[in-house]
Amino acid sequence: MIKAIIIDDEPLAREVVKEYLQSFPQVQVIQECNDGFDGLKAIQQHQPDILFLDVQMPKINGFEMLELVEEMPAVIFTTAFEEHAIRAFEVNAVDYLLKPFSRDRFEKALQKWLDRLSAAAPAPATEQLLETAAASPLQSNRIVVKINGKIKIIPVQEVHYLEAADDYVKIITQEGAFLKNKTMQFFEQTLDAQQFVRVHRSYILNVNQVTRIEPYEKENHLAILRTGARVPVSKTGYPRLKVALGL
């Protein structure tokens, strides 16, 4: 038996998926969820084989939810997300169904995955999809993290700076530090370059938090933040910071 979870905030959309799944008796819907919070809990509890996932949902969207999933199932998007943006995801071998979709289109998408499953083919490149999705405006104004099993949404304007921490990035805010399993390069490419500057190999700084810049060892500097925090600025990062500050 193949375990499936449907995550969509539209009840009618969930009903359509369940109706179309009647042609696939080997697929059992073990839970329906109307937002990403409940979806993440259901995935952790049931470890499904496949998700039928909407993108645009309240609380957290489908991409943000997937970032928090540890054991990634297969994903077929069932979404009204803009077609021109969805096309960018095609190269990542993750299928999608653009609402409203027909029974025939649904069956082709699911059968493609079932054929891949039976052939033991490589799983869809969901990680590549998330990297692509993160560059969209839908993803650029907040960071979603998981703390002790709970989801926290951090608006990017509340971020003071980011610091490399082994395989994670430490996100520093007024509330404290939060870990995200991403790279510094990821955040450098996705955050607003006018607000966030890579000032050091290990630091990305919110320029709105800077109160002054002080000389440090050799040709390095320190950025002093409103909180009193002192962030290293390297020789190469200093010119970028000056440009961002209009100096």
C-alpha cells in the first residue's frame, strides 16, 4: 500500500484529488491537511510515500513546509501558482498540476511517479526545487525554522545578522539565535542585496542594524550594531558594506 497525504487549504481541491485517486486503489490517503503546520505534523507521524501539495497556503506555504521535512517523500504539486514560475521547476523533475487540472493530467502525473517507483529510479530532485523556489518573491521576505518540533516564522527585517555554523546558518534576532540547515551562499543569493551584505566569509549583515564601523586588525573592521554586537568585516567585505551604507 502506498501512503499519501493531501495538503491544501481548499476543501474542494482536496476532494478532487481524492476522487481522481479512486483510479489508483494501491494509493491510500492517510490524512488530509489544510495548512503547512498540520501537514508537517502529519508527515512526521505517518512518513508518507507521496504528497499532493498546494503551494500558496496560509501560515506557511508549501515550499517553506518542505524545507522543514527531514525525510522527504515524493511531491506532486497541486497548485494555482503562476505558470511562468512553475515552468522554472520543470528541470528539477518534480511534477506539478496547475489548477484546475483534469483527471487525465492527474493520472499521467501520478502514473509517471508510479513507473519511476517500480523501476527504482532516482527520486525527484526536491532539494533543487527548493533552491529554485527560494529565489522567488514568495520566499524572500521571511525565514521559516523549526524549534523543538514547533515552527517559527522570522520576518527578514527582524534578522540582525547571519553567521556560518558548520552545516547550518545561525540566524541572529532580538529574540535570540536560530539554526537553519542552509548555506551562507544560499542566503547571500536569496536575501535582498540592498539590505543584507556578505561582509565576511562567515557573516551576512543587515545594514539597517549598523550604527558605526571601527578599524580592527590589519585591514579588517568591526561593524557595531544597535544591540552592541560586533560583527567582523573582512578586507573584501568592507567595500561592499560601504556601498550598501552609501559611504
